[in-house]
Amino acid sequence: MAMAMVCLGTSAVASEAGSGAEGKPLIVVSTTQIADFTRQVVGNRFAVHGILAPGADPHTYQPTPGDARRVARAALVIENGLFLEGSNWMTILANDAGRPLLTATQGVRLLELPEDAEEEHPYDPHAWFDPANAAVYVRNITRAVSELMPEHAGEFRARSTLYLAQLRALDGWIREQLAVLPEDRRLLVTSHDAFEYFARAYNLRTSAPVGWSTGSELGAGLTPARRREVVAAIAESGVPAIFVETSVNPAVIRQIAEEAGVRVADPLYSDSMGAPGSPGDTYIGMMRENVLTIIAALAPQDGDPE
């Protein structure tokens, strides 16, 4: 799939655009994760506005007139792409306003959706769940803002270098933590299939009753036969718990857990980070909290049956 960034030109683009509330050039992004990546790179040189609030679902979000007005004032618009943003709403907003658009997933190693996903596009959009891909997002953002403000490019590169080191440390920490899970506890059952990149990176298996997208009515595609198959597979696997997500309705996964005789673990952060002040209010915090939640739910405990 070809993914290109709209030509940014020079710093004239920033001067022609409007400014944020702080009088700085404005960058408008779609997701909470991209907002965090962007702030890590730009520091206080730009105002960064994330359209999606913590807990919001990008698959189902409907842009507002206020979103369109902000995009029209932006020096740069950043999306995840790969149709994470529902019907491609971020691309549409940027194109309608004639604003420069960066697709942050440009250059990541993409995973193909399963053949039964019934989507027109072939790739899984949840690429940030592998920190190696998160690093690609950060490099893309660094290049884009350096082109907008070349006089501060050195500062952006330095901030990026520091953050990339933190992402490498995060990757190493995740590997160490998940090493406690034996092979029969390495199945991650979640509401929707947002965790395949994470699973591939850290030698886990995934199952998601709702599929990869929450864009249709939640659970509408879960036929009785498929539901029985999922319940039987969970019961047979021996995993003690399955997971709801902070940005997805938990009803389906709770029903399946009851039928399979397993407990519902604490929620995982998936398509959104946590609210400000919560442990998951940054990308690194979100990933760490997810790992701790997974270990608490799946790691063998004293008293478990042999």
C-alpha cells in the first residue's frame, strides 16, 4: 500500500497556518499515542491538539465541526492511517482544508489482516503496539517538524534521540517481564484484535472475538457457531483470564468469559491511552501498565493446579 506524506514545503507552511491557544504553530493529530509521540519531539515549539480524547475509539469516531476548524488552522496534520481512523476521516479533514498531512505509519513493517477480515484494505493499523514501529512513527514526526521549523531541527533531533532510547529500554523491559509466562499462558484474548503487533514482537498468541475493528456493531459478526468455537478454545487453552479494553465496550468479552469459566482481567489500553494523571497517560506508561496487567492475569501463581 502506498502511503505518502503531503509535501510540507518549508517553514512558510507554519507561518501561513493559524496558531494554537498558546500562540504557537498548531499540529493536529488523531490519536492519543500520536499526540504523545509528537509532544515528545516538539517540546514547546508547537501546540499539539489531539482530536481523540482518552478512551475514545478511532474506528467509530465521527469528526465534529470544531475538529474541521482546528484542522483548517493546522501547520501539520498527523494521522495513523491504514483506516484506523474509521472511514479515513483524518485524511478527509486534511484534504478538505488543504493542510499538509503526515501518515505516521509510513515505513513501518505492516501485518496483513486475515483473509476473513472482510475489509477493503489489507493491513492491520495497530502498528504502535510494537515499540520498534513506535520508533518509526517518531522518526517520521521528527522529519516532518524539522522541515516545518528547520531552525529548530537540531533540537527536534536531540529530543527524538532521547525518546528513541527510552523506547529501546521499554522493549527490553517488556521482554524481561513477559519471560515469566510459560507457553501455555501466552494466549492473549481481547475484545478486538488490536494486539497482533504486540504478540508478534513478544512471542504471544492472540484471539479476538470481535475481530480487528470495532467499526460495526460490536459483536454483530460473532455468529453462534463462532461464539461456541471461541468459548471452547478459551476453555481448552487453560488461560485463567481474558481481557477487556479501555476503549471498547466490554459486554461481549464479559459474556464469553462467563461461558468459558474464566475471569475477566483488568482492562488493557488499546486504541487509546489513559486519562491525564493515570498510569497509562503516556505511550510508555500505557505499554508498561498493559504488561503488568497481562502478567498479573496470566502468570502462574502459588496454588494453581499443576
